[in-house]
Amino acid sequence: MSSEIKKNYKLSIYITIIAFFIGLVFKIVELYFGFFVGGIISLINVRLLISGINKIMYFKSNAKLRGNFELWKRLLVFCIGMFLVGKISQRYFADHVSTNLLFTGIGATNYKIAIILRNCSKKIKKKLF
């Protein structure tokens, strides 16, 4: 894994943990449950994407089939996560079902948020120094 990917992955982990603790402190269900589960989905999917790319690159036979299979694995992880959040929210957080699903989707973009934050911080550093 390249150093940029590792840095973004670590930042994504930090964002997930910080959102979880902010949600616990301020008792915001959407953060400590929805965004946290979405962040976990994002972390799992990034790992699956990296391992899938490595498999495609090193085992060149049936690359198109392998790529489609890797995509379906990531989609399955996302769908299972959203389903579990929906079911758990219906049972324990009846007033927050739709917002939990929304924040799970936002949390699933956690890695992309980390990339944007790192790029913005680089631009700010360039302007200041």
C-alpha cells in the first residue's frame, strides 16, 4: 500500500473514532451508531478494494470476472451494513431510522472525506508557507 493511501486510511479511522466519541458525549444517535457503522463499512470496503486490485494485477487470468466479483463483494458489505442499521434502528432507535440510514451512507464515504481533508490541508500548508 502506498504511503498516501495509508495516511488517508489512518485519517479515516481517526474520523470514525472521533465521530463515535462525539456522538456518545453529546448523545447523538446518528453519530455514535449510524456514522460509526458507515465508517466501518468504508474501512472494510477500502481494504476489499485494495486486495481486489492486487488480485487483479497479480493473477491476470479472468481479470474482468475478478473485477466484477470484487465489486459485488463491496456492494454486499454495503447492503448488509445498511440492512443491519435499518433493522437495529427500527428496534432500538425508532425515531431515528431514516437519519441513521442517512448518516450510515455519509459514513460510508468516510474515506473520501479523509482524502478531501488531506488535500485541503496540503493546499492550506502551501498557501501559508
